[in-house]
Amino acid sequence: MPDKDNPQPERPWKVFLVGYAHIDSEWLWKVDETIDVCRFTFGNALQLMKKYDFLTFAQGPGFYYELTEEHHPEIFRDIREMVERVQWRVIDGAYIEFDANMPSGESLIRQFLYGISYLEGKFGVRPRTLYLPDSFGFSATLPKILKGMGIENFATSKLDWNDTNTFPYHIFRWRSRSGDEVLAYSTPGSYSDYLSDIKRILWNIEQQREKQDIPVLMQVFGRGDHGGGPEEVEVQNIARWMEEHRGELELIPTGMDEFFDYVRENHLEELPVFEDEIYLEFHRGVFTTGAWVKRLNRLNEWLILQVEKLYSILGVLYGVEYPGETLLRAWKAILLTQGHDALPASITGEVYGDVMRRNFDVYRDLLSLFRKGLKIIAEREGAGYIVFNPNSWPVSPYIRTWENVGGFHQRLGDGSRLIYLRELPPLGFRGCGEVGERPGDSAEVTETEDAFTLENSHLRVTVSRKTGWVTSIYDKRSDREVLREPMRPRIMWDYPMPFRGRFVPASMFDAWEVYYSEGINKHFHRDLRAEKVSLSERGPLYSSVRARFNYRQFRGKASVIELELGLYADKPYLEVKFRAHWNAHHRFLKLLVPVEVESDKAVFEVPYGAIERTDACNAENPQGRAKYEVFGHRWVDISDGNYGVAVINDSKYGFSWCDGTLGVSLLRSPSQPLADFIMRFIGMNKSAQEKFQDVELRKAGRLKKGFINTAIWFMVLFNEFRNRKKVTPIDRGYHVATLWIYPHEGEYTKGNVPMLAAELNTLYIIQRGPGGSSSLWNLVSVEPAEKVQVVAVKPCERGDCLVLRLFNTTAAPIEAALMPNLPLEGVAEATHDERPVTELPADGGSVKVFLGPYGVKTLLLSLKR
């Protein structure tokens, strides 16, 4: 074995040396500063490449090239020249270094659709490797999405940050449930390793060999976070080491593709297969921090799909011009927000304000486009009212409107009107002279001294007048109780604690972390009891009870939390409308839903798929126990196979699943990152790297690490105290969210949970028109509609055709039938970046499409004109 202090490989290793610069698009600085970061980083790399022709430099994603082309065209021209000389390697293919957990599956596809389109158009290359060095975990469905975009390889440098378990591999085959697979690499070093000493490379070899004795290493080097890239002394060292260590190391300055090509050609069969999410056991708070950014992200990424569908229909029916440039700008703003710091909200208050304004602007513009499109239909059809259904199945929604309506409706306490519409056509619209129909049911409320009872034909819900807790949800159809204990809000202490963290203590990352289960925090929590419980709405369409909770923290301003608990006529779910004026600091608010279902498994929606996770408090393995706070999208379902309960939401991403209780993470209140303090710490780390002292810290024993972590904790506390006037808790202010508690027969597919989740996240608008005519039209139908969804409809990027994106929401393969309501010239299956692969027959106007488990298919429809 090599000497511990001066490790030497036992046999020659191939070391692929990749120059790189990690750039955070917006973190402790705004995008305006990132423009200058790109200028000096790229300019520095170009100078070094001109001086040292063996040096290669890899860089992505597309956004940084866009900034450089616009603001520094002379640098952009030099980059193109270096790309032609194959010294500058264009990687990633994405538009931004994205968060890989919280964006929708369609948003991830658009990252690559627009990123690859730009990079291929400007440089004539298609990236094959995605490098996400600093993102906070990776969804199990990412390999499927990458393969659909032609991305073959994936790398990250984040997994060494795990605080509980060591990730088992460095080189592996990462496979989605669908069977799609990419070659993956977890670098043993950092994304900003400093090559001041050959020991750095030898140390990384030793780290990799502890897990896998495969003699090939990818060594990424170059200053990062605020850019910088390789320094000249590193390049000079490489030139010298290539001679001095010839025979023991084969040092190859090259790109990332070459590393993966070599591994694929020489070691593929000996690599393990990893078929799971890559869960980062650190930074678990990012699923909850920054509630408004997350809410706007959810609103915008689904509203833009509605607008695309609407204007695709307008083009087919009336020849209306598609607002392509406007929607592309909106998409790029959404994708920028899905950067790995912006969407997690691990950003300064100033940057958070920028992100919020950008997303409010996008929402305003999309809403304006949507209303304009509805108005066009109303005028062309001569209807009194138009309602559009972007979902690919018939829906019967409740819609709140401020319009005066002539049909049956309920006037609500805030002055709005609630109407019910039956059977809107799939991917189509309904025009009518008046809106408002009577469902075959009513929502009623009764009260006693102790409780309010809400009831419709599906459920009977009891709300305690003393606590405001939901003490019972009784499923009348299945004749069983849904809750094991009352559903209630809980506030937990969430102060930064000093000891967790492998290399850097978690206390450094208040905005990133959760602390409620460690140290003194785990002993302090409170189940809130309402100060007031009152009747809010009394049928016949909707009945609700409002519970108001107060929470005062020491001498601070009180937080006011309100839960409106309601039932709709003929709907099988309890609606929970959450509103809060949040003034807490270092507190964590959850809604606890203890379900009466015998299962230790819960299924969470993830981007274009779903994943099953084990109850973290009862998991048999340490990996399962480390997942005490996880991400999910629009729904979570707990089922025993015969019966289940789904919790559906319109804007939340953080959850806990412990002892049979699902905790919906509603709000956190960490301190905003202090830019000056963090940048000083980064500077200290860079200095330590130059002297190889960072490795000494990694070697340190538990006692020494504990001492260092405690010292850093005190530094954090001191800096927060010193800057207490600047330190504003993130998320102070007003917040809203809506949840549906939905009991159902069978597991989530039989219960049609994905359909209800899509309906909650759909914006239904009633648009007035000039006439009184009735009309009904739909673009396309799909069977089985309860399992296969048409998520996206848009014009092709190239050519005169329509793109349809189909998604199998189940874990079983399905043959779907697509039935377009328009004359077809032809149908082709395509890659997700819209390159035709296979022609599909259209028999009798129906197109058969095979989708694997959680399969996603892109179809190109050529229409007869």
C-alpha cells in the first residue's frame, strides 16, 4: 500500500486533466456581476490556451455563452476559434447548471432543448456530457431525460458532502426505472481542485481506489464558484509533471467526453449499476426555503405549458401566429430561476428580490397571453363564455371568478363567485351562453359545541373547535377512517447545530439545511392549537371552516397561520387552504398528516416519474434513515395496495415520512446567507488548497473535526450577531398554498392521483365573450387517459408540425392510443430535441404508441393543410 502521507499508485493510472471553472449564475451576487465573472474567467482561459497549446478547457452551460456573446463579442469570437481547435470543449447541453430535483420533467427537457439548440447553432457541436458539480442531489429519472436528449454521460462533484453515508461508487452506470442508462462519475476531488502539488492527484487516486480499483481518473481543476478557472502555475505544474511522473502516471490534458469514452471502451462491463435517486445527504432544507420562488416556479412552469397548448390550437383552428419569441424569453427566465442556487433559494436577500421580480414578470406576461388567447376563441366562436382545459382528459372543475355569471353559482365570503362546470373536453375548450351548473351533490356543514362537521357524498370531516385540528376524515364510500391521529400544524426549532457535516459543518449553511432533528432542536416542538375556529362558507357548492393559529417567538412579532378546511360538492378530497403571515426565525412549520394505512412505503412524484421511499424512522438501512427530509412534486401517496391516501399540493416540495405520518414542509425561517462571510471562508479554503491543508482536515479525527466545527459554529453565530441588522430571515411575510387530502381505493394509479394533481395545478379561467353561442372542441384524446398524459403541445422547432409529449404515469409498460381531432399527414416518434427517429402508422386516425415504465415519448405530427 502507498504511504499515507505521500500516496503513490501501485500501477500506472490514466489521469484525464480537465480545466474548468464553476460559475454560479446568481448566488451571493446578481446576474449583472456574472457577466463580468464570465469575462475574466473566459479571458483568462483563452490566454492560457494560446500560451499552452496542450491545455484544454471545458465549459457549459449555454447561458454563460449567451451572456458573453451579448456583452463581450470579442471574447465570444475567440471561444469559437478555440472550439474549432478542439482546445475549448463545450459541455452540459443545458441552458443553466440546474437544480435536478424540483423542476418538472418538462422543464428539464426544455433545459436541454434550448441549451443544445443554442450551443449547436453557435459552435456546431452537440455536448455528450452533463456536469452538475454543485447541484444538491439528482432525481432517479434524470438518466431517462438525458438519454432522450442524446446526453450519454453524467458527472458531479457533490456526493462527498454526504453527512451520513459514503456514496458507494465513483464510476458507475446510472439507470432509470425506464431502463435508460448513462455512464456516471462522482469525482473524488472537488470541482475546484488546485493543482499546486502532485499529491492532489495522488490523493484523489487513493480516494477512488478505496471504492473501485479501476485505474482511470478524471481530475477537474480550476478556481470556481465566482469563476476563475485554471491558473498559470497549475498549467506549468502539469507540463512538468507529465515529464517527471512518466511511467507511473499518464497525465492527459483533454475533455470530459474522452474520459467517458475510455471508460466505456475499456471498463464498462465491470461497472456497477445504480438504479435509484442520487440523494444528497446534506442541504435538505433547500426543498422548503424560499417559498415564494418555489410557488412562482410551479405556477410558471405549468402555466407556460397551458399557453403553448392554447396557441397551438389557435394556430390549427384560426391560423393565429404563435408567440414563439415571447415564450422562448419566458422559458429562459424560468430555466434561469431553476439554477442550482436560485430555486433552492440559497441566495442573498438582494438576489432573492431579483429572482422574485423576474418570476412575477413572467407570470404577468403569461397570464396576459393566456387571457388574450381565450378572448380570441370567444370572439371567433361567438360564445358568451369560454373555458379552456389543457389536460388530456375530461375535467369537471370548480372555478372561482370575480365575473358576474348568470348560471348557478355560490357567492363566497370574499365576494368572488364559485361555479361548477361539467365535462370540459380534453385538450380543448367549451363555449356557452352562461356558465354554472348544479352537481349531483351538495357540500354541507353542521356544528356542535365541540366540533364542526363538513360532509358531502364522499367524505365526512370533523374539525375540533378547541384545537382547529382535523380529528377525523371518514371515507363514506369505503366505510373507513383516513386519519390515525389528528391532522395538525407543528412548529419545530430549527437553530443551526455545530457537529453535522463531513468537510464543512452544516452550521455554515442555514439557508440550505434543516436542523430540527438534531441537538437541542429535537426536544422543542409545538403542535399549534387554534385561537379561533369559525365557519367560513356554508354550501351548497363549497363548505369550509377556518382555523386561526398564533405563534409568538420570545419578544418577536407573532406569526399568524390560517387553515381553511373545505369540501366541494361531489369531490372526493378535503381541501386545505394554507395562509400565513410568517414572522418567525429559525423555526420550521409542517402540516402533519398521520394516515390510517398500514404501509412503510410512500410514493413521491418526481420529474417525469415517481419514486418509492421507506419510512425514514423505521428504515432498516442507514441510507433510508438519512432521508428524513426529501423532495417531491405535486403529490405523495401512501397505500397498502388496497387503499391509499394521497396528499396533493400546488407549490410545496419538501416532505418528511416518519412513523406513518407524512409531514408537508410549509415554511422555514433561516437567515439569509452573508455574502462577505461566505466569500472570506471560500478564500480561506482556496488558501488551504494551495498548501494541501484541506486534505489534512479530511484526514482529521473526530475530536479534531468536532473542535473545528464548533469553532466555525461560533464564527457563524458571531457574524450573525455582528450583522444582526442585515440578517433578515428568509420567507418573512405572507404565504399561501393549497393541499388536497385524497383517500382512494387501490394504489395511486388506480386512484387516478396524477390526474387530480394536474387538475389542482391547472389555472382555469372563465373568459367572457361577445355572443351567446355554444361550442365544444378538442385537439386530441389519448387512451388510457387515466394513465397516459399529453404534457406538452407546441409547434416544432424545425419544420411545419406539432410536437406532443406523452408521459406514462405508471410503473408498468403501456400501449397508448392517440386520437387527434385533425387530419394527419404523418406521425413520427422523435428524440426530445425533436429529431425524427421512427415513422408511426396512423390507422383509422388512431396512433399506437408504446411507453415503458414512466416512459416519455415525443411525437411529431404533420398536419394536412
